[in-house]
Amino acid sequence: MKHTPFSSRALALLALAAFFCLAACSDASDTYIVNNIVQKNSEEKIYPVQTAELNEKITPLRFYDSSKYEVVEEQVPLGFKSGNDDIPYMIFDSAAAKKMLGQNYSVSTVTEATKKVEVTNALTNAKAVVDLERRKIVFDNYDAFFQKDLSIYWDPADIREKTFYMKIDSASNIAGSPVTVDWGALGLEMFIWKKGGGHYLALPLQTINDVFLANSSSYYLYNGKTLYKDRSDRALEAEYYTAAATGSRSQAFADFCCAELCLNFGLNYGLKTIHGIDIFSNYMEYFSSLGILDSLKSVDQMTFSNTVKDICEFYFSDGHSNYLKNSYLLGEDTAVAGTKISPFAKNYDANTDRYIGARNKKIGDDRYGTPVWCCPCYKVSADKKTAVVRFDFFIANFGTRERMISDTDIFDWWSDEYAGRDRYNPNKDTITLIHAVNEQIKEAVKTAAATPGEPKIENVVLDLSFNGGGALHAAAFVLAWMLGEGSININNQLSGAKMPHTRPTLTLTALLAPRATLLATKICFA
């Protein structure tokens, strides 16, 4: 748009008008205009609402349907700004919210004049307000907003069903403070999309992942051709990497990825205080102070990936944050080494191998010959009085448990991928394992009771000596299994909300009064 310059006289009159206006009005609602931004005296910036006719691209969405046990495909419209085809936007209306978050969610109607869009959870009446003028998303009650159906508490692990495995018997909830996502300060954009005579809220695909799906197991990936949901199927993961691994990206996409990474960490990383990050207003400032902001905005994908690995494994070095998967731009098998060595991980792998070797030599299974590999997940002592249960991670794989419970290979923990590691089949989960162990112990006790003089299981040893932590609900299940019921206290570092004395109880028949022994030095939950 061409701007006509003001004359010096017009500028003087404008200055006088502004002076008298500000002099005549002194309350907190006064406004003035700077660079096309309406700004209140309180320094709260109000921007013009961004409206755009995005370029529409009907895109295949592929995902694994666990109810059909197969990959299915749908067609969804993605929107792109002109000249920028690598940053996809999705329509976020009531239909999308119900599909992504649940049937309790709805999105307010959007028109050309809309300035705020409300996303509401009818179960709790909690709202997330997308303020297009202030360029913020505000959750009035973050924890209640993500509360699911059939649940009486906010669930950080997003347990999406109340099964016969475990239920929350009672819970209390102390609400936290409102949570604000300042996307405008990071340079991110959200639009009212004018499409087919209608108007829709258009959010960046990655923002939906980071803001609305961070508390669930769902996410969306786009490789320039196809949209994938969850990538839980190995065939879909292989498909994702069929896109061209160019190794580079546009500057606009690089800037977007950096901003989105800052948004993600700001909202979802819980150890900001420990690392001193909370003294910065946002992660842009933090990364700038480390001298790595330019690397995060590099158009070279390897430079970006190395820096992300450094952030997770060197700067954070918390034992839980790790670089997991490459972008399709690098390709699946391209090695990313980072540029720094984590103090935490420096000797971790060597110590792990040394410990596992010693443990396997002492109590490992020799079915696979020399060297002795893998300690069994469940084993009864020679005198038949002690059962030992052992696993190295708490895993909660809710999506496939109904199928897993009938599997006969629940104790088939061997896998070439995890050779030497004490893990059961990685496609299983802790709750299924414990359920199967429970049935084994009950059967053994029943058999012993029917056989005069036969010793019975009197002790259960839970060996967590090499357990690195994992899913909260898997740990809560094990706790309730050992005790019949158990109390857990949850504190949301983001909102300050507390759920003290939440009591998970089991509906499956508990053990027949064994004496439980816990072998563990430390358990951490990510």
C-alpha cells in the first residue's frame, strides 16, 4: 500500500490534537497510536486483527485407526500465506475442536468483525480466549480447560477412558492462576481466514500441537505433501520420511520454527525456575543470552537440529529432555550429534552398560546364550515364596491396551532393538504387564493352596533399581497395585494448580495379602 506523506503543518496539527486529547483524558483506558498499533496508557498493545484469504490446499490426512486396526485417510483443507507453502494453517472451529479435544469443546462463531474467539469446555465451562487484537491466548483455568469426559480431575497424562484397570476414587482440585500464551511477542501470526464467503479462525498447525494438544498423546505432522496424525504406525512414520530431505528451509519457516519452539518451551517446560530461565520474559531472550538464537533461525536444518539437541541435552541437561526424531527435511537416518556434550549424559551410557552387564550376569536369562542377556520381568524364586517384578520404565500405552490384555507374549520382553536392556516388549505397557503379573501370582497362590505342603508366594519384590521414570499413571497404577489404593499429589508448575491427595484405586482383584518390598533409589517422572 502506498502512503501519502504528511506536510509539516499537518504533522504539527496532529501533534497538537494528540496533546490536547491526552491532556483531556487521564484514565487507564486512554489510547494512542504508534506504528499502526493502538496502545493503551497501561502499555498493553492492541494490534489490528489479521484477516487473510489464505491459499487453500486440500491435503490427505493419514492416521492409524485403533478401532479398525488400520491406516485410514481423510481430506482436510490447509491454508498457506501467499509465497509461503511450508507453514500450514488449520481451521479451528467447533468441528475441529471436537475432533481434536473432545465432544465437550466448542468454538465461538467467527465473523469479519471478530476480535476474540472463545474455545469452551462445556464440562467445566473453562475457556481459552484467542485474543486477535492483543495477540494472546488466555486460559482462565488451564487445568479445568483440559478436563476430559468421565473424569473428576485434571489429568496431566490425558487418560481418556475410565477402564477396569484403575479409577480415581476421590480427588480435590485447587485452581491455579490464569495462563497466558503471548504468541504476538514471538512474532507468530493467527488469522481470520476469509474462505468461501465464510470466516474462520486459522491457527498454525504447530501452534495447535503446542497449545491445545500438548496435554494429550495426539499431534499433527506435515511433510509438504501429507498430514499425519500421531505417527504411531511404523508404516506412517516411513511415509512421512518419503518427502524430499532438502536439508534447508526458507527463512520465513526458520523464523517460525524458532518462535514456535520458544512458545512450546514457555508453555510446556516445567523446570524454568531450576535453570534460571524464569528471569527472562520469554525464550527468545533466553536463547539470545546463550548466543544461540541465530542458530535456531538458521535456514540450514542441520544447524537448527544440532542447536535443539544442545538445548535439550546440554543446556537443560535434566535427564529427561532429549532430541528424539529428525524432521523430514533431514531424513530419518541422518545423524544429529549436537555440538556440546551433556554433563549428565557424559558417563550415563557407559555406566548403564556396566550396570546392566553386572545385573544380567547375576540374574539374567541365559536362553539366548553367551553373553547372558536380559533380566526377566517376572520371576519366582527357587523356594516359590518370592515373586520378583522388574521393569525399567513406566509406560502408559492407553491406545492399544484392549488388544494387549489378551496377548500371550506379555512376558516376551526380548527385542533385538533393546538387546541387553531389561525391558519387556516395547509395544506393551506397564499396566498390562502388572495386570498379567497379578493374574500369575493369584494363580500360583491358588495352586499352592490346593496342594498340601506346597509353598506359596509370600513376598513380592518390585525391582526398580534401574527405572528411569516415565508415565505418571503407570506409576500410580503400580502404587495402587502394591497398596490396594494410593495417594498422589500433583502440582502443575505452569498454573500453580494443585491436586492433593488424589486416590487411585484398582477394580481388579488385588494380591492375596503379599508383603511388598520396593527396591529403588530414585524414581523420576517426566
